[in-house]
Amino acid sequence: MTVISSNKNPEALSLTLVAEFDAGVERVWQLWEDPRQLERWWGPPTYPATFYKHDFVPGGRASYYMTGPEGDKAHGWWEFTSIEPPRKLQFNDGFADNDGNPTGEYGTSHATVTLEPLGERTRMTIQSIFESEEQLEQMIEMGMEEGMKEAIGQIDSILAEHANA
């Protein structure tokens, strides 16, 4: 299994997922910087993502939506606050309206993604920090933790395709 741990810490207002992959850090980094690869895994398999904006520079923004099984769309946005290729990425994350504008609904979280080499493998840690314990609990109740595990679980097959190409 790709995800090796998931830890919710109400005192630190954080949710941290750790995963390992059979690919180098540079290859795993491409999964974040290339929107066509990112949308192949961001979101659970039943809610695939479509990134229609991905300005991957500090201060840049990403806009996307996830399409549910009934055709419903949940929009989101990211604002990249720090990009240090190929090891670290930070962004603010929230819900958006149909035009990609932040709604403020459910607040904003801050994500830090770190990639560490483990020989020829990579450990990816995604830590989300929330504004309050209520927000953290609300996101957990909405299925964020399970959804992230399912999303990250799709990465191995993407990496295998490129390894065999």
C-alpha cells in the first residue's frame, strides 16, 4: 500500500499523510508540477479532478473541480506560497465557486508537501494545517482523510506507466 501512515492531530490542527513510491524524487515532483498528471490522481477515483488553471509559481494559483458519480462538481483552489523543486511545495487550499473564486466556505487550510529520497524510492509527506479544530473535524467528517488515501493510492499506477514507457 502506498500510504504508510495517516495522523490526525487536533492539538496541532493538522492532518498528515505519509506515502512511499518506487520512483525518484524528481519523478514524483512531476506529479505536482504537471496538471495533466496531477488530475490523474488528485481526488478519489469516484471524484476525478480537472485542473483548468495551474500557475505553478510562488504566488500562482490553481483552480480545479472534482466531478462526482452523479455529475456534481466540487470546485477548489490553491495558492502556491512556496515552491522548492523537487523537494518542497506549500499552498493554501480552499473551496471555490463555479468560476474558481474562493468561497470561504469551510475556511482555508495550508498544505506542505515534502519529498525525501529513500535510495531510489521517495517518501512524500503531505501535512495540512487547519484554522481550527472544528474545521479539522469538519474536513474529516466530509471524508478528506479517506479521500486523500484513495487519491494517493492512484499514484503507483501512474508511476508504473512511465517506468514501463
